[in-house]
Amino acid sequence: MFSRNHRSRITVARGSALEMEFKRGRFRLSVFSDPPEDTELQRKLDHEIRMREGACKLLAACSQREQALEATKSLLVCNSRILSYMGELQRRKEAQVLGKTGRRPSDSVPPPERSPCRGRVCISDLRIPLMWKDTEYFKNKGDMHRWAVFLLLQLGEQIQDTEMILVDRTLTDISFQNNVLFAEAGPDFELRLELYGACVEEEGALAGAPKRLATKLSSSLGRSSGKRVRASLDGAGGSGSSPILLPTPAVGGPRYHLLAHTTLTLSAVQDGFRTHDLTLASHEENPAWLPLYGSVCCRLAAQPLCMTQPTASGTLRVQQAGELQNGTLVHGVLKGTNLFCYWRSEDADTGQEPLFTIAINKETRVRAGEVEQAPEWPFTLSISNRYGGDEVTNILRVESRESLQNWMEALWQLFFDMSQWKHCCDEVMKIETPAPRKPPQALAKQGSLYHEMVLSEPVASGGPGEGLLLQNNAISAEIRALLSSYYSDR
């Protein structure tokens, strides 16, 4: 009998077509659902797409050459990040699908392999020497050209850029002041440096070219003919648009060219200034060719997380070398290449000096054992180091087998990290946190588009310019917001 308030449970027959459809739906949902890291990468991709749209609008609204160079640089960086993020998303999706569909539940799952810890990589003091001709640098002869250059740095899917610098023959090298930090890097990282450049033509030289040509024509054609030529050019305003001369071609948007590149790996990491070879990707016939020496000087530093963050901590009873008693009850913290021993756990949090320190390095030997005569602290961990010709052994005692396994796992992981990061684990390298990116100073001095966009006073309602003014105000506000977001995120 039908009842409106009656609740019944609908069941699906096992093995039916409807059940198979439900299973397929759950399968698709489980395979193609985005994990948190993919969601964050998708958010970055969407942000760069919006920034690219803003860069295109900014490039269309630029009125000065330096502004167009900055807008074109932003567009190139956004396109590089978009391609990098899309490639990384595709790689993760393929790995996710293969990981869930390539193995059945009944298959035996192999134990996961040990992976090294991540770390931070920072490159600073970037300098690229130039090789000018003697006549250009010392005698100051030849045409005066300027180049706008910047560096694009890529490590995995992370892409950073430097500030744009204007270069001419008065400079002996290109110096980038800002530090570039990559927060997520493995010991097998490959840091690619790409130098891009665009030739900046002198507007004053281009404007004066018709007048100089008119002077040569007046002297070669004679006095009377030369006067007519100069009069015709002066009537055209000296802009080169006279029918006597060819019209000056319209200058389009600037175009950056790849000038040189190189790839730095873990072997290039050194706590000091070092020179690396550059692969030149441009020739002298290229409009953006720059006389590079063929090398780049920089400081490349790396900080593995095992050197800066604690990997294990807990209560220990430490019996130092030569002691015959049960040892000292301490709070041990394994950090970097040392086991710090404090009286209390609060001392480690407040940054006080440890009671004593046990060195852990690549030559350290570790052995686990069990003492039957000590029922309270039966499990031991022996740490042996060699100093000169002597071997010093410290014995650590723990209360449970689980605690012993945790300490052993932390030590073996540390040894594995040392073997992968190599000389980066000898001591902690200094890395300075980069300062927040600011709008380029060159544009601020010459009046950037960001600071020139002043919203006009509203006109009277119903006036002839009301619609156009409102439209211009909206565009100005939108570009301002895009510029502010671009530099605040860096």
C-alpha cells in the first residue's frame, strides 16, 4: 500500500548494468579527483593565465618604449610558467592514472624506495661579463646601441625571473642584484639559466636621422636644390614622412631573443663566488646580438631540510665514552650532522646551549643492541666516531623497541640524505631570503604607466565624453589591479 511518508531503501541487484555504471562512476571519481598538490598547481596556472591577459592589456596601452619592454617581459614569463605548469599537471595525471589502473588489489605492493629530503636552492651575485671591441669601449666609436636584458631561471616547474637591465657599451658586465630562491628542490635538481635580450633603438637618433640626411643632400645637390630639400623636410615636421624620403617604418612591440643559456646542478653548489660557462644562442647578424664573453659568475647555495630542521627527538640515557654508570638522562634532538643533548625539552625550544653534542657524519658507525641486565633501558644504540687514530663510542639507551626503531630509521635516512646531497651536508650554507619584488626603478624614474594612470574628474551627467571617460577609468583601474597583483605575488 502506498504511503506518502513511508521511507524505503532502494537496492541494486549485484552484477546488474546499473551497478556497473555506479562502479564506473566511482572509479572515474577516484582516478581523476585532484589531490591537494594538484589543486594548488591548478590555482597557480589560473593565476598566470589571468596575469597573461593583464600583460596583453598592459602592452596594448603602453605609450613608452621602456613600458612596452617590461610588459613584453611579463608576458614572456607568464607564458613560460603556463607551459611549465601544464606540463607538470599532465605528468602528475599520467602518474596518477597509471598508479591506480596499472595494479590490481591482489597484486603485491613493493615497499616504497627511500627518497632523499628536499631542500632550498638560492642563486645570487649574478654577473655576466661583456666583451666589447676596443674601438667601441675605449674610443667610444660606432653606433650607440642599448639592450634590455633579463634572466629567466627554471628549476622543475618553478620559474623565476630577474629585473630588466638596460645595457650599453659603457658597462663591462651585466649585474643582477636580486637573489633568486627555489624553495622545493631535490639533490638531482637542474637549474636552467636563460638570458633574454631585446635591442632598444635610440628614439633621438631615429628622429634626427632625416635632418642629418637632409644636410648631406643639401651639401651634395648644391645650394639651391639643397634649400628646396630642407624646406620640404621642415614642412613635414622632420618626422621622415616626406614623400621625398622613404617613410619610417612603424615600430612594433619589442621582441626578446634568447642570447645564452646554461644548466647548473649539484656539482656547481659552492659557498662562494664561481664562474660557469655559457652556451651562446645568438650570432652577430641577430638584431638582438650582444657581445657576451661566454661565462656567468654567481654564488649557488643549497640547504637540505635535514640540515636545518630536526629529524628526530626524544628522551635518551646517554653513556659517554669512559663512563661506567647508566649514563645521563637527556632530551636528544637529531638535527643536521649533530645529536644535541639538552637537560630538558624546553631548552631546545628556547635555543639554549646543549649539555653536550655527539657528531653524526658520513664516517659515523651505528649499531643497535639489547642489554638483558637492564630491564628499564634495555635497548641500546652505539654511535662510534674516529678522531685521528682513536675511536670514540657513545651509547644511547631507550625504553622501547619502537623508540629504537624510530631513532635507527632517522639515522639511516640522514645517512642517505648525506649520500645524495654530498658536500651540501658538510655544513649549513648561508641563504638570504630575497626581498619582496618591487616595480622596476627604471620605469619609476621615467614615469611608469602604473603611476601615470590618474583617474580624471567625472564629467557632467549626459555629457558627450561621459561613456568614453567611464570606459577609460575602468580600464585604468583594471590594469592598476593587475600590476599590483603581479608584483605583490613576487
